Amino acid sequence: MKNRVILWSVTASLAGFLFGFDTVVISGAEKTIQGLWELSKFEHGLAISAALWGTVIGAGIGGVPTDKFGRRKTLISIGILYFVSAIWSGLATDFTSFMLARFIGGVGVGISTVASPLYISEISPPGNRGKLAGMFQFNIVFGILIAFVSNYTIAQIFPDGPDGEPSVAWRWMLGIEALPALIYSLLCFSLPESPRWLIAEKGDRAAGIEVLQQVMPDATEEEVQKLTNEIETAAQQVAVTSRFWSRRLMLPITLAFLIAFFNQLSGINAILYFSIRIFELAGMENDAALLKSIGLGITNLIFTFVGLALIDRLGRKTLMIIGSLGYIASLGLCAWAFHAEQYAIVAPCLFAFIAAHAIGQGAVIWVFISEIFPNRYRAKGQALGSETHWVFAAALTLVFPYVVETFPTSTIFGFFCGMMVLQLVWVLLMMPETKGVPLEEIERKLGIHE
């Protein structure tokens, strides 16, 4: 790997930092907002899930600008959406304007889950694609950690009033995101366009070769020409032989749907968004719950490093098996702890749950989806996986405030545990290994071409 490829990958993956920060920063403000505007359970769920419904739209349409205008311009636009959302959220004066502001940020999140992993995958050498594309996930968890730390710090600077009246802390928690959003947008102007988009979508062979020569400085001219021909041939074959919604592409479509479906049915987003409330259900005070949430963020970051270190060694499927086993053990113990009122083990179990997610689904999902579709349909495939992920994330977040007050907490964790048993079965029986395989070869491995 050359330094420029790493630099470009890091820059593009910063969209993941904003993704993680934006989606989790609400955890420090959700209770204040509920009381400030006297929201019902439904309105509360709607307010917290507004950003996630934006991600559904963003993921659904993300493939359009990514294909039509290019990966680079799409990445720049993501930062602008985050910036507008952060400023507006911090200044919101009512429930409706707050939801609109969060919705806009959610659109940015949804598009980022399409454009960023896809771009990194298309500029990365096969042997290091897992690590580089996985940097998107690393930045997600880094953003989550910084959001938790930011929330705690701001809460100390702006404490609630003596009579319990809410301070302006929640506005700063949400508005501070404008700064990293602006920095990210400016950095994206230094990115080159994806060579595969230039060749397969725009038909600009010369420009594509120029970028490939930068990505592969040690390759001979013949090697670059050969790869260019393979990209063109693969694009032409797919264009002639299939549409996206076709029997030929059904296997990658099914794989993308299922990995995203199981990702959210682990309960990861619901647990992260409502982590403080869950810790309080286990008998902790608010400040202790805030500190424990920071611990979750640190655990997520550490084990994401582990996952990225292993993804190109052990492979995607092995990490998913390890993560699934960790999910089942930690969620099952959490269910027992709440049922038996043995709250002392809740925090360790949640830390173990986060570690299992970081090594398994967290490290694998965006890499895997970005690998299994042909060049011409990679943006559409990434959009499908992203939209599936966010539809279930939004639905779970919308109903979670109602569910957590209606059903025993043990039942909720038991349900998530059962879904992870099903995930393990799926991984063992159906998931292919894509470690170290060139993108064009993966098409043949999955039987997309005859």
C-alpha cells in the first residue's frame, strides 16, 4: 500500500466518523428533549428516530448521485448535509423543526453508508481492501466514542438548574458536530475520482487509467491496461446479461439484505441510542450511566481495531462466526440478569456485546456489501444493504421507548439473542468468503457471470 491510497481512504472514511457521531449524540439529549417539549411515547420515539428515517431515504437514493455524479462529489455533499443538520438541530425551537433538522442529517448518514465504503473498496488493492474499507467502520465507532465523551463534557459544563430545569447542554451536544462536518467537506476536495466509476460508468478510460496509475504506482503499464480491460469487460457483461433486480444477481442481493437485517436485529442501535436508559434500569445514577456509555464507546473502538487487524487474515466469515457466538453469550446473560435481577453483570455483558459486534458485524458489514456486487451495480447493491440496515434501525428505534416500558427487559434481550442464533446459522450455511479476492473475481465466484 502506498501512502496516498491510505490518505484517500482515511479521508473518505471520515464520513463514518460523522455517521457515528450524528447517530449516537442524541443519546445525551433524548431525555431532556422528551421533558422540554412534553412528548408522548410515540412523539418521543419519532423524535429520536427522525434521523434514522432520513437514513432510509438517504440509503435508498444514495446510489443515484453516486453513479450519476461520481463518488467524489457525493462524498463532498454528505459533509454539507451534516453541517446544516448540526446547526439547525442545535437551534431548533420546537418538535417539528427538530425532527426536520435531524432528518437532514440522517439523509447524509444514509448516503455515506453507500458512497464511502464503495469508494474505498474501488481504490484499494485486494490484499488490503478489508482493512481500508473497514476504516469506515473504525471511524463510525470513533465518532460514537467522541459523541459519548462530548455529551459527558458538555453536561458538566452546562449542568441543569437547581430546580431540575434543563440547561442548554443538549443544544451544544447536537450543534458541535458542525465543526468536524466542515473539516470533512474541505478535505474531500483533495480526493481523486474512483477509477472504476470513471471507466465503467463515465466511459472515460484515459482518466481511469491515470487514477489507477496513482493507486498502483508499482504496476507496469501492461498490468494497468489489463485491469482496465477487465473492468470494462465486467461492466459490459453485466449490462448485457442482467438488470439489478434479476435472478442472476439474486445471490448478492440476498446476502446484502440478510447481513444488514441481522446487524440491526442484534439490537445494536437500540442499545447504543438508549444505553443511558438501560444502565439506569440496572440501578445506576445518571452520571454513572453517562460514564458507562463512554466505556461502551472505548470498548467499541478497541475491538474494532482487533476486527480490522484480523479481517484480511482470518476473513469475513470467520469474524462473523466469532461475533455471533459473542452476541449469543452476552445477550443471553443480559436477559438472565434482568430476569433474575442480578444487575451487577449487566454492564460487563453489555461491554462484551459491544466487543462481539465490533469484531463481527461491525468490522464486516460495510466491507462485505461493497465487495459482492459487480462494478456497474455496486452503488445500487450498497444502497440496498444500507437501506435494509436503516429501515430496521429506524423501526426498532421508533418502537423501543414503547417496548422498553411495555415488556420485561429480559424479554427484549432474549429476543435479540434468538435472532443472533439465526444469524449464526445463516453465516455457517450461506455466507461466502471474499478475503483477498479481486472484485472482478468475486463476480465469477458468486456465479454472476456464466
